[in-house]
Amino acid sequence: MKKILISTSILSANFAYIGEEVKNVIKAGSDIIHFDVMDNFYVKNLTFGPVIYEAIRNYGINAPIEIHLMTRLSKRLILEFIEKGADCIIFHPEICKDTNQILKLIKTNGCKSGIAFNPNVSLSFLESSKKYLDIALIMSVNPGLGGQKFIESSLKKISEARKIIKKTGEKILLSVDGGINSRNVAKIVSSGPDILVIGSAIFNSSNYKTEIKKIRNYFNIKY
């Protein structure tokens, strides 16, 4: 059975202690850190930028960090994150003129690339960008805020994305982001993801390690 990775979204962390929060969640068993960048234009929220990313790295965090850009696309911003050591950059294809051009920019600069699909966005980009993709991220909530409820219709979309990826023959990882917790994770895993982006379920728990272990216990349960 394949290993499913947990990518912890720090959008729900205590920002006053962000370095310590990231360190603790990695110690608790998180595989990846999910870094949500919002500019208050693409979504109505304002979060982190390259300076905060660099501060987290300088705090001694060596775990993979994926950058999720919920912003107006800027080549300068992408390159700045890459220069500071980002492991993966994910963006929303519907807001750029040439998705493949941006994916190529990311990959030619030595970084993994991904695109995110909002609940109302077609999976057509997955087929047309397959040659340049490392990660396809299915948004199971509307982007912009943490702590939202999982959109049930996302299950069908996850399954469809898995079928498309298999058909392409490319090594594209399928990720799901939004509203995932121990109560619904079994049915989500049954849809075929490789990565689960989880935030509030972990950071709102009393013990990060216990919560991550609890979530992992559902990975092998058939729904």
C-alpha cells in the first residue's frame, strides 16, 4: 500500500509562535509544511510572504515546504521563493495567461511545480499541463480561510483526477486541501490522494502527535 503524506497547513497555527509551531508539528509526524500565500486580491485574506518563509527556514526547519500561491501571479515572487529554497510552488491556473509557461519557469529553476483546482474549476488543466506537473492539488473548500467544512462533491473530483493522472502515465502526485479531519479522512483516502493538506484539525487539537497518529490510523480503513 502506498504511503500517504500529511502536509500541515500553517494557516491555522499560532502566528505569534510560528517557528515553534512548525517545529512542533514536524516533530509530531507531519511530512510536509504547506505555506499559504494570500495577497488580499485573489482571495480576501492576507498572510505570509518570502520574509516569513525565510524566517521559518532560519529557525532550523529542514522539512519540505510547499508554497501555495493564492495571489495574482508574479514571476518575481515565484523566483524569490525559489531563491530562498522552496521545495514546491503551487498556483491557480485560471488566473494566468499561460499555465505551462509558469510551470516551466518553476521547473527550470529547480523547483517542483503544481496547480490547484478550486471547487468550481475544471480538471482540463490537468490534461493540458501533464508534462510539467509534479502535483495536482484539489481544493475541497473555497480558498482563503482555514477551518472550513469539507465540500462533499470534492470526492468525485478527487476520483476523476486520479483517473486522469493514471491515464496520462505521468508521475503526478494528487493532493487534497481543505476540511480534512479524523471524522472524514477515511472516505477521502478512498478517493485516491497521495497527499492530505490538513490545518485546523491538527493545530486546534490538544496534542499534535496524537491527532496526526489518529488521522493516520484511518488510512488503511476501506470506506
